[in-house]
Amino acid sequence: MIYLILVLLVLLIILYKRYFPVIGVKYTMLEEVDSTKLEIIDLRDYNESYQNPVEGSLNIPIAYLKRHTKEIPQKDLHI
């Protein structure tokens, strides 16, 4: 019984960390963003962003983010 409770507790912690937003990070809808003041970064992979593009965004898939950090401009970002 104790093992079952421990397994459920670990599972709940993993799900909480995976699916709940990060505390302190502000969520803004894309329609509310003034694209002249911000740089929009699209972290979806190339296949998804090609089918449903975000106009005016810089597409860097999350798998390649570390490799392409120099391409990200030094201004406010919307991811």
C-alpha cells in the first residue's frame, strides 16, 4: 500500500512539473502582442511552423535552440 502511494505521489509530481505553467512567467495571447516592439520566436519544429506559420516570427526549433542562440536578437522576446 505504501508503494502505491509513493508511486502515485511521484507520478503527480512529474505531471505537475510537466503540465503546469512556470510561476512568474506572464502568458500573453499572440493577438495582443505588438510585433513592432517585440521579437517573436517560434519554437515549433519546421514541419508544424511551415503548415501554420506565425507571421513575422523567427523560427528556431527547440531542438536547435542552443545551437542558434546567436541568431536571437537582443530585445524583448515573445516565445
